[in-house]
Amino acid sequence: MPRGRSVLALLFRATSSAVRRHHHPCASPVALHPPLLKSGRASLPHIATALAVAYAGTGHLPHARRVFDETPRKDLVLCNAMVACYAAHGLALHAWSLFASMRRSCPDLAGDGFTFSALLRPPRQVGNADDAEFLLRLGALAHGLVLRLGHLADVVVATALLDMYAKYGRVTEARRVFNAMVVRNVVSWNAIIVCYGWHAESKGAVDLFRQMLRDGCCCPDERTLVSVLSSCANMAAANEATQVHSYAQKRGLQGILQVANALIMAYDGLRYFLMMKRGYLIDPSPEHLACLVDLLGRAGRIEDDYNVVVKLSSESNTDIVGAFLGACKVRGNIELAKWAADKLLCLEPSEAVNYLLMSNAFAAAGAWNELAKVLTEMTDVGVNRSVEYLAALLCVPARADSYRKNPKRKDCSDLLRVLARQAHHLLGIINGVARGQLQVGFYSDSCPDAEDTVTAASAPSILPALLRLQFHDCFVRGCDASVLIRSASNDAEVDNAKNQGLRGQDVVDAAKAQLEDQCPGVVSCADIIALAARDAVAMTGGPSFDVPTGRRDGLASNLRDADVLPDAADSISVLRSRFAAAGLNDRDLVLLTAAHTVGTTACFFVKDRLYGFPLPGGNGKTGSDPSIPAAFLAELKARCPPGDFNTRLPPDRGSGTAFDDSILRNIRSGLAVIASDAVLAGSNATRALVDAYLGPAAGSFRGDFAAAMVRMGSIGAITGDDDAGEVRDVCSAFNSN
């Protein structure tokens, strides 16, 4: 490689870290990218790799992806760098989407050990159980590829696979991977020991530690000892703890904070704690004290616990006092609970979690007067009592007679009514799906790889279009794939002007062709659309969710039927009536509109708002929508000049590449691009929902969006052996028979 290129690649590695440390604009890849474009070097794979890593390192993932997409000759190093960037930022589904695209476009780039170790890294936070299950399925798919490509011999890949199964609670699968490993190091031993410890397999963790010592292939480190000692504590196995302690002394590890804490938990805690300073010259830290308080509390030694808090901790650490309050709750000591509660209020008067600790302690003991004081104090200092807070408060053991005496039972009853309404809403979805005979995992026996095949066929560049495709299918004749039919006489649904620019049919066709090879005549095109839309949401950073399947394809597709589709120029009253006709409500309208947070729209759908909007007065004059702020109007006109119908722009100003609530913020601020999005701010009902999802209901936005997608996907579904439907051989044409 010529010297200049090497220096340039090294420079980009340095700039990303320099920008992170010093925020120096001149060192930013944003500043260095244009000269490279001008010189033509930006398209060289090694320079593109350095650029992508530099952009990702400074938090500009969309820029990094643009560099990747614009590089004509991609090599494995560049692909691996981009996959690793997504994985490092917790965007596991983006990483998988890129990997699937990589394998589809270039079979030679099958992936190496680096690819799979990045793909198998679980995100630090998983949204919900559905997200976790989806990622686990992808991990199992990777496991098969690792075996097929011979990467299990790579200790890094095998450990990543083991750790992935451990994180998702699959102890048996993790142990199977560990047993199959050709080479093991301390990281792989730690991963399997931690796996057993996490999932209450304490004896297995201790046995593995003994096996590790017997094999003698590598030495346990502090993480090994912490995991094993925690298991000893759970087993109350003092002899085993003594053996581990001896090993820690021999290796000089007993002074490490985490190891010392684990020893406290494993031994008779107070005895070991008091000998720490005399015997081991370790000054107890607040973490040691909190650990001891928790241990004594679980042992029922509340008086000893109180002495530790008062005499040793100076009563000024919220973790220590909080641990003591938790012990009082378990043991029902209301007097000491009051003392601890007063301490917490003095230390952190506006920390919501402290109020939850206090509320739970008093509710568990039936101390309703004390609970009432806590709730009043929360109101006085302005701490928000969210639904999540109250729900957590309700989750305490209480007798019926005790509840009747609760002076705050009205708050609890109001909350229960809210939760009951939500449960009724959910049951409505379930019953609707059941009546349609749709079910999750419909193809688990008849075509087990159906859902994975659809996932693999979805390309990142087409993801938003797949969402629009399902919407345009379901709102006409129901979710029956009638929008996919092509007609030589141009009189099918897809030929309606409202379907202009509709894309994604090729993805459905490709998935259908593969499925016909695997399971002929089994998987419907309507189900492929629903599954592809689900994956589009997940792969753009939205929620993962299960899609009930079992739809059949429709037998008709008419141009004029598509007139019922919502239009970009519809008023709020027309939109609400169109959604109501499809069995959907105002909440569904707001949630499904939020899908515009990803993708682009053509100027064709914006032109009337910019140049042909009926002006007040009723004299036929047209111009620009007066509700558009002046600066935003100028911005839109610059993007879509008169006569330009084809230029594309994101409906979600400032976003458009990732699933988030940005579109709702733009609607509320008057910065919606499409008129039908903007009108949501003009109705009290829909405006209130927009405000709720940007405020108190923000935590339920993703789950509610997923539920709305399931409801939409159930509209008019043809199921069972109905003569009204079929499973098409080719999605674009009805079966000949």
C-alpha cells in the first residue's frame, strides 16, 4: 500500500478518538470527507473503512452508512467495520440487516470470525421479551452459519456464541457450545461460570470452577472468583467459599473490591467484614457496607443491620440506607423503616426510586398512614407518580381486609381501572386475531424457516417501502396481497394514482420464490407482506413483535377499489372516517402515522400543500398552506420547486433513517411535511394522543405501535380453507386454476 494511503487511514483512526476526547471540529471526519471525495479516494475500500469507523466513533452512524453504501467495491474489512459499528451502538438488528444484505449481494463475503463475534454481541438493553426472542432466533441462525463455515474453532467466536445464549437465559445451549469448544481461555471459562451463576445454577458454577482448576489450562481471575463466590453465597456453602478464598489469597486478589464484596456475601458477613481492616488492611467502602447491610437483612439480623448503618456508614449513603429499608420491608419492622424513610427523604428528596422503596415497605406492612404521607410528600416536592410507579406499588403482598382499610385505595382503584382498560384493549386484539384464525407461528411445522427466509430477503434500502406496502394492501380489500397483482390492462389496485411510487414488491417476490422452493404452496403472499413489514420496523430501530400468520391471498384486484386509501390532502375528519371504516381508532391513526418517521416521500405528495392549497375566502385562489411556518415553507420549496414531482425528501424532518418519535415532535411543532400528518395537530383528540406519546405515555409508544401494526395486519384477513382465498404460486398473478 502506498505510504500516503496508509497515513490517511491511520489519520482517520486517530481523528475519531481525537474528536471524542476534545470535540475538535477540524479533526472531524465531516471536515475531512469532502477533500477525499474530490480526490476520488473516498471510494477506496481501506479509506472507506477508515471513514466509516471515524464517523461511527463520533456518533454519525447515518454518515458511516452513507460511506458504506457509496463505496462501489466493498471488501470484507469494510463490511465487518460497519457491522461492528452497528453492534457497538446497540443496533443489533441494523447489524443483522447489513449482514443479510452483504451475503445476498456478494456470496464471497460470507463473513469471518470478526463478523460473527460482532453479530453475536447482545445489545446492552433489550426493549422487551419480543425483542429478546427475535434476537435469540437470529443468534441461533448465526450458530448454524458458524458451524457450517467452521468458525467454532475460533475461541472469540465460540465465546461470543456462548455469551449470547447466556444473556438470553439458554443455559443448556450455552453449555453445549462450551463443551464443543476446541480451545478455551479465561474469558470463555468466565462466560460459562457467570451463565450458571446468573440463572441460579449455583452448584454448576462451583463445579465448573473446580474443573477449571483441575484442567490447569488457564488461571481464574477476579471475575471468576466473584462469580463463584456469589454462587457459594446462594448455596450457603462455606467450605467452598473457604477454598475460593484461599485461592484468592494465593493469587493476591482478595483486596479487589468486587472479590471482597463476594467474600462478604459468601461467609458469615459481619465476621468477615470486621476482620477486613485488621486482617487484610482493606478500608471498607460504601459498596462493602451496602453489601453487608443486604446480607444481614436477608438473614433477619435487623439490629445488627441498624448498628452497621448508624455506627459505620455515617448514614449519608443512599445505597446503604436503601438496602436497610429493603431489609425492613422483608422483616416487617415498621419503626426502623420509618427511620430509614426519613433518612432517604433528607438525602435525596426528589429521587422517585426512593419513594418507591418507601411505598413498598409501608404497603407490605399495611402501614397505610405512612404510605399516605409518602404519596403526599411526592406531590409536594413534584415527583411524578407515573403508571409504572403505581403499578409497582400494587405488586406487594396484602390481604383483602388490609386493602379495604387502605386510605389510598381510591388511587389504587383508579389505576386498576386504567390497567383494566388497557387489558380490555389487548384482549380485543387477541379475540380479533382468534376469530380470524390467525396465530403466531402458523408455519412452525409446515414451513419452519418461513419467517427467517422473509427476514433475510429484506434489504435495508427498501425497509420503509415495505411498511407502506402493507398499509396500502390492508386498507383496500383487507390484508390479502391484492396490491401485488399486476395487470396487462393497468386496471389493478397498484395502477391507482394513490399507489404511485409503491415499492417493495420485488422483495416479496424474491421471498416467495425461495419459499416455493422450500415449501411449495404453503406460505401466502399476504403473510410475506406482514412479516416483511414487521422486519422493516425492527430493522430500522423500532420494536420487534410477533406477527400472527395464516392469511390467504385474495382473488380480486381492482383499480377503483384503491380510491378508499387515505390521501395526503385528507382532512382530519376524513382520515378518522377512513380509519374507522377499517375498524381502527384515533390511537391507531396517530400510531400508524408515526411510521412516517422512516423513509422518504416524493414531492408529488407535497406539491399541493406548497403551491395548490385552497386559501381562505372560497374564491378559488390557491397558494401555500398558511399553517406552515415561514422558514419551514422556504425550506420545503427549495427541496420541491414548482414542477418537480420526483425529488424525494423525508416526511420526518431531521430524521428519516431511524424509528423514533421525532415525527410526533414535528407534528406538534408545525413542521410536518405531509398535510395528512400535519392535521393531527388540529384535532383535540389526536393532538392529545400526540402530546401523550411525547410525555406521560412515552414509555408505551413502541409497544402501542407494535399493537397497532398487528391490528392493521388483521384487517379483512382471509383464513382457513375459505373458498374466498388461495395461496398464490406467484405473488403478482392469480393462480390459473
